[in-house]
Amino acid sequence: MQLIPLKKTGSLVGIFNENTWEVQSISLSQGNSLVLFTDGINEVQNETGDFYGNDRLTDSLKINFTPEAESFRNGILEDVQEFVGAAPRLDDITLVVISRSQENR
């Protein structure tokens, strides 16, 4: 499995009216997935104050990868929840997984 991070094209959405973003496009080959997330995932903390972090998220993406988007998303969210435990969430969590089927449709 190869992870390809996409570059940021602007600042936070909805904060300032004058913000602009660069438009980019990507192509998903069969069996590929696109994972979009907010900082509520990599910045979530557990009961001891440790952050989930980008390294743990990268590991979770590799471990939980499946070409079926819903299962892939659920695996990542379960890993995040297991890490957080009973600690309160301080930010929202948004995770979108888009997968291109390996079958021709």
C-alpha cells in the first residue's frame, strides 16, 4: 500500500471571507481510496494527554485499508476511539473515505 499525501491548497474553510484556494484534481485508479479528515482526528487526545498524531493515523490507514470505503472508514474510527478511551473529545471529527471499486461498473 502506498500513501500519497495531498498538499494543502488554502487555509481553513469558512473563517475569512477573502480566503482563496487553489483547485486541484486527482484520478483514482481502480482499488484506490481518497481519505479526507479534519484535525479533530490527528489532534485527538487520550486520557493521559497523548495526541493520536499523524504517525498513528498513517499506521491506522495501512492496517485498516480495504477497498470497501465504509469498512475502511469504520476501521479508522474504531482505532481512534480505542486510542481515546474515556477521554472527552475537544474537537469535532470528520472523516470521508472515497473508494474506487476494482470492478468495472
